[in-house]
Amino acid sequence: MIDRYAVIGNPVAHSKSPQIHTLFAHENGQDIAYGRLLAPLDGFKETVERFRAEGGRGLNVTVPFKEEAYRLATLHSERARAAEAVNTLRFDVDVVFGDNTDGAGLVRDIRDNLGIAIAGRRVLLLGAGGAARGVIAPLLAEGPSELTIANRNIERARMLERHFAPYSGPGVRSSAYDALSGSRFDIVVNATSASLAGALPPLPRGVFAAGSLAYDMMYGTGLTPFLEWARGQGAGLTADGLGMLIEQAAESFFVWRGVRPRTATVFASLRAA
Ligand code: NDP
């Protein structure tokens, strides 16, 4: 029987994961089927269990179930434990393994695809939701000179500062947006959902250092409002989150199949589409 995988979420119709994993499978001679699973908001666990009972081998987990997936997994990777959120489930014989590949995806896109070192750089992360939480430990592991988190609800940023205090690296500093005035950063990552609503996080002017990278986790056609604003503010390079999406998928594929797919042709094909 063919090995079955899927992305589970609500909503899930917009997900590009089936397209990405089908291309990975094709390019790597892996015989898998990958679909979409729409779970009722109050029926995540039941939907996962049914999929597993029917022979499903693994799932990607998207909004709003990443924290529930963390609770459902019986064994966690270190990075999933750090994030307390899971975007990849693998069903082994008597273990449900939970991993989080979002941070690896972001780091690989910035460091390897865009060719920008994170080590020694001043990094500003906007947002304190699930996406931000997932990328903090992998960013810290790269050895930035500082990692500042700004969020509208400052208490959520402070909570992350406390949570990641034991991790190696410079630690996390939390900040309100207006308190960033006068600071400069080399890499600014937008992990808020503001772009989804066509809005901008309330950053003060002048936070982009010369030659800095502005990175928006959101992706789509054309520049997001954040990237457009960043260009006007002097950011040297802008990138949206399509590369992160494909890289996190490649890492999930590796977790399931033990094969690390190449991502360049998939990126080119999705960008062209
Ligand atoms: P959450 O709902 O968990 O968090 C949303 C965050 O955005 C909160 O910090 C919230 O601040 C902040 N926010 C929302 N609107 C605004 C605004 N107008 N101004 C300032 N801050 C705002 O969402 P996620 O963390 O799960 O996702 C965030 C984004 O990352 C989404 O756009 C998602 O699509 C993208 N993403 C992309 C991935 C990729 O592979 N490219 C992977 C994962 C996520 P507050 O706490 O103050 O409300």
C-alpha cells in the first residue's frame, strides 16, 4: 500500500503543501500520496486518529492546531519542545513523534538561499505568536549578536524572553514597538499576521541598518505591505516567506522519509505559478 501523508488544518484548502510534497516525491523517486485533511475545530484528535488508523504515516499541521499537535505527540524533538508547538507528526509503531521544522526552514532560507549569515547579526523578530515561537531557538542557535522580540501585546513578548532564557546564545530581549526608536538591526523578520490584513506592524522609522534584510513570513504575489515599507525605509534586501515554506516542507520530508529533497526547482516552479 502506498504511504499516505497529508496537511491537516482549518482552513486547509489554500495550503501549498500537497503541491510541494508531490514535487519532492517525484524528484526523489519516493512513492507517496499527499493530501489535505480539514479537521473540525473541535475534532483535531479524532481526525488524526482516524487518519492513522487508516494507515496514514505522517501529517503536516497548520493553523490552528500546532499546539494541540504538541500535546498529542508522545515523543518530541528538542526544537518542538522549545517551541511547544508541532508542525510535523510521524506515526511510528507505538510512538507519535512530533517535530517543528518552521525554524529550520527560516534559517535555511536566510542563511543558505539568500546567503545572509545570522551569526553575529542584530536580529529583530516582530510578533509573539506561534510562528515566532517556532523560530526563536533555531535563530539563537545560529549565534546572532542579539535577538529582540517586539510585540503589540508586550506581555506575550516578555513571556518568550523568560521561556528562552535558558537557551544558548545571546538570549532574547523583549521590547515594545515604540521603544525600538533609535535601534538598528541587520535582519528584521516579520512573524506577525499583520500582512494578512494588509496592515503594518507599528515599527518606528529607522530600524533598518545599511544593507539589512527585511523578511516577511507571509508570501503571495508581489511585495507584502511590510516589505514595501521596508524598501522605503532603506532595507537592502527583501524576501517573503515562500522559501521558508518550501524549506520547512523539505525538513518534514526528511523527518518522514530520511531523504532531504533539493528545493531550488520547487521554489522556481511555485514562484512562477
Ligand atoms: P498568530 O495568530 O499565532 O500570531 C499573530 C501575531 O501577529 C501576534 O504576535 C500578534 O500580536 C501579531 N499581529 C497581528 N496583527 C498585527 C498588527 N496589525 N500589528 C502588529 N502585530 C500584529 O499567527 P502565527 O504566528 O501562526 O502566524 C504569523 C504569520 O506567519 C502568518 O502570516 C502566517 O501565515 C506566517 N507563517 C508563515 C510560515 C511560512 O512557512 N512562510 C510558517 C508559519 C507562519 P498580538 O500578540 O499583539 O496580538
